[in-house]
Amino acid sequence: MANFLDDQTDAKRLAQLLDDYDRRLQALERSTQASYTSIEGGSLDIYDDEGVLKGSVGVQPDGGVALVPVNAAPPPTPTAPTVQPVLAGLLIGWDGQWDDAYTTPSDFSLVQVHVGAAADFTPDVTTQAATITAPLGGTVTIAVEGYTPVFVRLVGQNTAAVAGPPSTAVEGVPRQAVPQDLIDGIVTETKLADEAISAAKVKLGAIGAAQLALGVGNLAPDPSFEGPLTAQLITGAPDWTLVEPGRDSARALSVDCTSATRTWKNLELARLPVLPGERHYLAVDAKVSADFDGAGAKAFLRYEDSAGAVVGWGVADMPLVPGGDWVRPAVQGLAPPATATAVLVVEASEVIAGRAWFDNIELRTVVAGGMVVAGSVTATELAANSVTAEKIVALGVTAEKIAALAVTAEKIAAMSVTADKLAANAVTASKILAGTIDATHIKAGSLTADRLALGTDGNVIADPSFEGAVSDQRVAGSTYWSIVTPGNGTPRALQVNAANTAAITRSMTLATLPAVPGQKLWLSMDYLASADWDGVRISLYGQWLDAAGTILGYSTVTTGDGLAVKGAWTTLSGAPTAAAPTGTTQLRVACSSVDATAGTVQYDNAVCRIVLASGVSGARAEISPRGLQLFDDAGDEAVALVTGRPNYLTLSTDGVPVATIDQDGGAGFQRLTVADSLTVGGADWTTHLDQLARGIQAITFPNSTRTASGTEMGYVELVCDIDATRMYRVVFAARANPSVSGGELQLRLRDGGTTAPKITSTQRYIAVHPMPSGTSFTARLEYNVAGRSLGAGTHRFLLTFANALGPSGQTLDLYAGSDNPGYLYVEDTGPYIPTTGGYNDGGGTVTQPPTKYTKTYACAWSGSYSNRSSYNSYFGNSCYQGYYSSTNGVQAALIGFPSSLGTDLSGAKIEKAEVYLYFDHWYANAGGRAVIKAHKHTSRPSTFSCDAESQTISWARNEGKWVDITSVFDSTSWRGIALDPNSTSSTYYGRARGYGQTNPPKLRVTYTK
């Protein structure tokens, strides 16, 4: 009975246990299955009910963590867009609805806006003009070139970047600008592109003498050939160039007189309307080269009638000494009857060789008798004592006939001007005394830009170098301020005496002008503090004032406390970040010596310019003499292209940075497409790739059977192009089956070159396989060879085979099958490697066999040489080549390398020599050409010399690269390179970095020894 009860108890416990497990299992199935789950270093795939992969979540192959959808269904078709014309574009709208669906898909991303020329165009990446990202719809404005009809279609896109079908096309035409679209003042000078206004756009007679500098003095446009006008004139005239320097000017106009036959080389500078009887003064600076061969160099006026026929000439010409200095021929020309136009021309006449130069051309109208107006004759036009009593009629001298200071004492003969010569009130105090001529007495428009120092170049400070009467008035009556001589490259400077019993700040107002809130300044000034000056700092500042004169703030550039340099001229410049505060109506610009008790400070070349800005805060652009700055929506600097500080560039899309070039030259991009060449570490990327094997260049898979019966026969041919600078491996494999054992299989690789190969063609290699048994085996041939041994070009290789030395009647099959394929291929295994190594009988040879080395040598010294002669210490270690001016003549440079170069090359054979150079400057923005030679100097010599053999290579600005110079560095006695173009052409004027500078020269030599 007891056992029965025990069994019953055990069964009950088992039932309870199973029931408990059942409850726990159901609870587990109802709970979240991933409560304690993580994805460790991978991703979790997501499938639909049918087992189709729909996406993955987690770490993706590129290292990012994301939910990536795949195999997503395309979005439905958007409804047709609304298209409205706007100025030079279209306003495109979408209402957020779908033609073939009622709801927006949950994986909606955006709607693409496409524009095409026809209603049935197919949208692709080239037609997409914008996107609408709001799922409820929206509008975008797009620019459209021209005013012809275009068609707009919409395409939906989901988060998997899958596009749906396009919508119905809707036609649209951009709206053209009409008068009511433009308000007064909206088109300003800064809104016009250079050369935007052509002759066809100017109304006849709209521009007269009052609107032009032409006619008020020199009628020749761009007389010293400094501006864009001359540069445009010589476009398309290859014989005419601009050279530096001119005669007391930055540039001169030059013409190459080289010609196969004698000819006239001329350039038309201007066409001016004139009247018959007008007299013109014409002069020009001219000179010719020592090898000049021609009739002369001249300037002339060609007078033409209204039909363009020549009616006369005015020629400024005189004999020129070949190779001599500048001369200035001049002439006065008279416009003949019927003259309508005067054509201004410079010309080298009847030339065949040499060169001519022109500069400072001057064309003026000579005043004829009876045409002198009041005030036009000033003191400089009158000879001393030229005005005598008999020349002055009674009462002829009136106030309106005398220009200020026109008739001075030395121009008037004694007793010439008497009382009877002066009209009543001709000379009154109101016409002479300082301060009596104010704004109300100045005729509107009578003061033009050529009469003012203020504002002609954007500098708001009048007389900035303190040379004229304005500065004299500044210091008049001052105890501490005076004008002294000389200035910093100018005749005069402004000086303050800082001596005082206690520290004091003394300032001088340089300009006062209207201002508005938000304005910024660019300030610059040269200063010279005496050795005993003991002030805290020197400053140049703008003081912002309101209408009542209350100071609201400062914009200051300063030396800071504790002056580092005394006794020498120093430039203080910058653009203060502080802008004019709210309420600003005035700006006072001043310089100051702060808290000084002794010494003096001189000031010169003061500049204050208003920074051109498109706004006060937030997204804006600011342009000043130091460069360009762009700010994002938050007001943070996004682009800085300025001098005197690190530059950087950040590009953003929808406010998210996508590319950056930092101040160290480092760059980061989302994608990079290189259309031409890519340089890495100074070498073209292809150079790095060339160090790698290029793999199989040609291959074939024979699959048929050929039988040999004791004589050589062909099996398979393969054609390949060979590069002499590469190494190659030729490999063959197939099955061989002799009919009986014995003898050997001979595999031969023959080369027919460009012709059909035969069994008699050049044998390149033979592989021999013994055949001890009559069973099949794998026959193989492998041949390694240098491309230069084969020869560059096309090679037709033939694989032949033969059974030899076997029993009589033996045959041999060479074959391949689908389950055992044969092959013959030519493989590129890398760049050419010279043969090294040597025989060694194992007894311990004394001499090491030839070995290949590639070593890179850092620059050990460098320097430039003036006139290809003496070392120029002024340039330090920089390497100049070519001609810029007569100061240094044609320059050359030497670059040397350490003594280990000579040790390494002793007894060696040079296989390849390369040099790395970094050129940071060329005369032209497009770059120039370096002329590289070799030299034997082991240290920097005092005079220049080098080998005559040269290699010329093009270089860009700020480009460092490796170049192959084996053709000139072909001797083990060379110790460095020279930069020596020995030419005055500006193409060769450049500067390379040298020893001790960033990106210095390097030499890389590959040799065997």
C-alpha cells in the first residue's frame, strides 16, 4: 500500500512539473523576443512573408550603421505639376497627390522635378532640375536658359532610391524682364559684369565728354598700356605682347619684328571723331633692340573721311639707335578738310628682324587761336614775363577771366597790370580768402573725379601720403603734429611729437564721412616709431558716431601693447571684425600714439576702405583688400580666401558640410572625379600603378587534339602587344599522351614578331618532359622575359611540340578537354627589372653579384644666380630661373645633394634618375616650363656652371611632382641639377622651393652595382 501511494505522489509531482513548464513556455512565446538581443559587428536582414529580402539594419559594408531598404516597390505616379512663369525661370508645384494611388507610401523620400525639350522626354539624371521633399507637396523655382517652351515632369522616389513612373508633362515658358520688373537703382555698377555694356547697347550721343575721361587731357586710352583695354587689343595678334617693366611704368607694349620678308607691323589703339582744322599733339616713348632691322618705330594719326578714305597723316617719328635707350618722338598734326575720324596707331615699319617697344603714348588736342576759354590758361602755360601791358586791354582783366593761380608774379612783366586793366571788383576777397569758396559757390558737376583725391580708388582718406595742401591744413596751428621728409617711399610723412610730462594719447583725424550701421572697414598705415618712443601702442581706427557726435564704438587695428619694432618702417593693416553699431551716422578715421611720454611716430600711406558686404549678420559675403569671406546662415565663417591668415573652404548642401579644404591644404570630399591626371606624393598616380603587375594581357584556351609523329608541329598561336618597360611571363599547359613509353616531349615557344609565326620562327624557350610511361600527363611551359628583350610592339607567339628520341612509330597527342582545359597566356608581372645576380659555385665568392638599388636623396644645398653668374644671397635657398627684370638678368639655380650620392654611384650603372621639384610661382597663372640640367658641384659654388644637355618640362603653379631626368642625369659623376633656361621669355620665369623650405627638392636614383 505504501508503494502505491508513493507512486501516486511521484506521478502528481511530474504532472505539476509539466504544467509549470507549459505555462513558462507560453509566457516566453508571448514576450518580446529581442529583449536581450544585440547585433555584434554585423547586420540583421529583414524578409517579408514570402522570404524576399526587404532590407538590413546594423553595420553596413562601408562601416556605417543604418537601416538600408532593398527590393522596394517603386512609388506611384505623381499628379501633373503646376507650372507658372517667373523671371528667367519657372515656379513648379506639386499638390502631394498621386494619379494611381490614394495614399503616400510610408517609404516616400522625395519627388524629382525634371525639365525637357519635348513632352515625351524620358527623365534621367541629366534632366533633373530640383526636388520636392515634403510628402504633402510643395513648390520650387528653377532657372531656365532662354525663353523657349520647356516641359516639366515629376517622378517619385522612395528611401531605397527607387524611382517610379513619370507624371504627365506640363509646358511652361519663362517670363522675360519688362520695365515694371526693374525698380530705380536696382542695377548698379557692381551688378554689371565686365564688358557687359557694348556699343550696341549705348544710345547715340548718350556718352559725351562729361561722362568720359577721354577729352579732358590725354585722348589716348590706356596710355601706359597697364589695363585690360590693351590686353584685349593684342588678343589674336601674336606678335604683340605686354612686357615688364616699361619706361617709368609697370608695363610696355612690344612687337616681335621677325618676318620672312619686310613688312609693316602695326596696332590700332583708338578711333576718335575729329573735325577738319583740329590740331593734335602726338608723342610716344619708343626704343628698338640691338638686332632691329627696319625703317623705324613710330606712332601716327591716320585722318579719314566719313567713308573711311585716308585724307592725311600726323606721324611722330625720329631715328632710333638699335639697342639704345628710350627716345620720345613727337609731332603736331592738322586734320585736313573732310576729316571725320583720327585713327591712333603704333607701328614698326619695314621690319624683318628684332623687336620694338612703345610706352606712355600721348595724344592731345592743341588749342587753336580764338578758342581759349576762361580759366584754361594757367601758370604752367605762360612763359615768364609773357603777359605785358600791351597784351591787356583796358578793363580786360575780370574775375571770370582769371583762373586761380593762373597768372603768377613771374608770368607778368613789370607794371603790366595797372588799374586801367582791371574791371571793377575783378579781384575781391570773396574770390581769394581761404574758406570763402563753399558748396554754394561750386557749380553742380564742376568737380569731377580727376579733381579730387578722395574716392578715386576707394580710399576715403584724402591725400593719404601727406603730400599736398590738405595735409598742410591738417597740421596748421598744431603744436605736436607736423609734416616731415621723407616718408616711406614718398616725399613726405605725418609726424607726432609724443613728448609729455605724463603719459598721453595724441590722435589726428584723417577723414570724417557719413556712415550707416553694419559697415565694416579695412585699415592700413605705415608707421615709424623712434628708438626713444615709449608709448604703449600705435593704432589706426574708425570711430563710429551718431548724429549728435556721441561715440558708439570703434573699429581698430593696433600694434598691441609693447611695440616689437622701432626705428624702421612697419605696416599696420587689417579688417576689424567690429561693425558700425545701431544708430551710426558718422565715421571718423584717425591715427594715434597711445600713452607716450617721449619720442616721435611718423605715419604714411594711410588707407581706409569700406568693406563690401551683402549683409550685416547671418549668411553674407564680405570683400576687402585682403580677400573674400563667406558666412553661413548662423553667421559662421564658411569660406576664407584672404591674405595674411590661413585660408579654408567648406562646401555645404542643405546646411550639411560635404567638402572641405583646410588651411594646411588637406582636403575631404564625398566623391572625387579627375578628368586629367592625379598626382600623389609628387608622382602621377599612373606612376604608382605602373609599379604593380598589370596581369594577363592575352590568353587562349585550346580544346582540340593535335598529334605529332616525331617532327615539330604547331599547336596554338597567341598575339600580344609588348611594352619594352615591362616584365612578362608566358605560360602554357595541356595534356600530353604518348602512344608508347620512351623519349621526351619538347615544347617550344616561337616568336614571329608581326608576321605569321612558323616552326622555323625565333625560338624563345623550350621545355622538355621525359615520357617514361605510355600514360597521359600535364605538359607545362613557363617563360619569364623582359619586354626590352622581346622588343616593343606586336608579337605573334606560336606554341609548338614534338616527340623526340622515342621508339620508332611513336606518336604523341597534345590535347585539352572541358574537364581539363588547356591554356596559353601572356602575363605582365611588373615594371622592367635589370638583370642582377651572378654565378656562385658554393665555395664562398668574394665579390657580391650586381644588385639593384633605388635610393632617394634629400636636397643638401641650393641657391640662385643673377645673370647666370654670381650667387644671389638675397633669395636665400630659393631656386629662381629665367628673366623678370634687368635687376638680376637671366637667373639660374643650382641644387645639390649629399656626398653619399657620389659614394653610391661610384662604379654603378644608372638605370633611372628622377627629381622632385615644387614650383610655387611662375610669371603666368597658367604655369611655365622648367629647364633641367646636371652639374658636378659637391657644394654651393660662388659662380654658376652646369652641363649643356637639358630637358624641358611644363609645370603648374604650386605643383610638386617627380619627373624622369635620366636623359640628362646619365653619368655617375653628376652631383646635382641646375635650373637654367638661358632665355628672356617670360614662359621660363619661375621659382622652385629649395633646401630647408617646405617641399624641398629630392633626387631618386635607380642603379645596379
